[in-house]
Amino acid sequence: MTITPAAEEYHRRSFPDSELLHDDDPDLAQIIENFAFDEVPNEPGVNDLDDRTRYMAILATLIGAQCLTEFRGITPAALTAGVTPIEAKEITYQSVAYLGIGRAYPFIVALNDVLRAQGVTLPLPSQATVTNDDRREKGTQAQVDIFGDGMKDFYKSGPEEKRHINRWLAANCFGDYYTRTGLDLKQREMITFCFIAAQGGCEPQLTSHAAANMRLGNDRAFLISVVSQCLPYIGYPRSLNALRCVDDAARMM
């Protein structure tokens, strides 16, 4: 088996400064190149994502799966495909809410290294739109915009000993991150779906965010395309779980 011309062309376009991995592991290189760079992006019916959206999803997936080496390698390709430095930054920033600081921090550092190597001046312009005084209120509004009116008073619901978590969810997760510019709500929900799908073991939250994607216009077909394009990076079990959650969410709509 040889690397197909389509796979080689895709690789050269996305990674102009890298070599195909054919020296030490030629058999594996052929399988990976042909699948990830030809069969997957060219599959009829699931290749409707433009390269920019595809790479945004892949970056979020790599963070969710904790694939730091691959993230460093893929990020220049994402920038070449049209993902802006601000968009890449916002993807890494939002990952803090879904993976925690400990798991997100290495990717923030790696992105900074890549951006500096490409001549990007840091820090980038601030994308913040909230203050300490209004972050909870604006976070609640983002929750309402994404999930519906039932979220209006969610921040003060639940048992008293756990109520602060719901308040943090509104003020921190949605107020500090979702209100930022640089990505719109549809893009933010797509990358959240990718963070959770790639982690595994968070299927209730994944189903909820699949439904939120659909409410915002990222329909079932779109989410299937996202999972399909990210499958080479996270494997079949987590991808199949994600597809099941998409179907469960579609039945809820």
C-alpha cells in the first residue's frame, strides 16, 4: 500500500515544513496518511466542514484528549487553514472551564510557542466583555441563549450546600468564557462538544451540549461531520459514544 496522491497533497498543503513519517514507520505512516488526510476529509456526506471549522474542532479535540505533541504539530496547519490566532487562543482559554487549569495550561503554553514562532506578537487584544460586577448576569444570559429560558434562575437553584457550583457555572464557565468575543456561541458550543467528547466518561454533559448545539443551529448532520473529522485523533470508542449522544440529543429536540 502506498500513500495516495490526495493524502500527500493534503499533508503538504497543511504541513509544508514537515516530512511524511515514512522513514521509521512506513506501514503506519501509509495507514495514517491515507485515512486522516484522504479518506476522512473526502468521505461523501461528512466532508461538508470547511477547513477552518474542521481544524477548530480538531484543536479542541486534541486538547480534550490531552494530545499535546499532536496539538503542537496540528496548530500551524490550523493557522494555515484560516483559524486566526485569536480563535486559537479562545479555544485554549475555554478549555480551562471543561478540563481544568491543570490540563489546559500545557496547551496554552504550546500555543504561545507556536504563535511566537510564526511572528505573532503577544499578548493578543483582550476579548473580555464582562466585569466583576456583571459576569454572573451576562453568564446567565448566555446560558439562556444556549439552553433556553429554564436557565434564568439556575444559578440559585439546588441544595444550599451545592448552590455555589451553579453560581460558579453561570459566572465563571459562561460569564468569563462564553461572553468573550473571538468566537460566536455556535463555535463555542461546537468546541465544548469536542472537549467533552474527547475526554470520555462525560456522556450526560455531552448529550446536553449536543442538544445545545442543535438549538443554536449546529444540527445532527453537522455534529456527525465534526465527530467524523475528529475520529482519527481520538479513536473509535469515544467517537461512537459521541455519536450515540448526538442521537440521544436529537430525540430530545
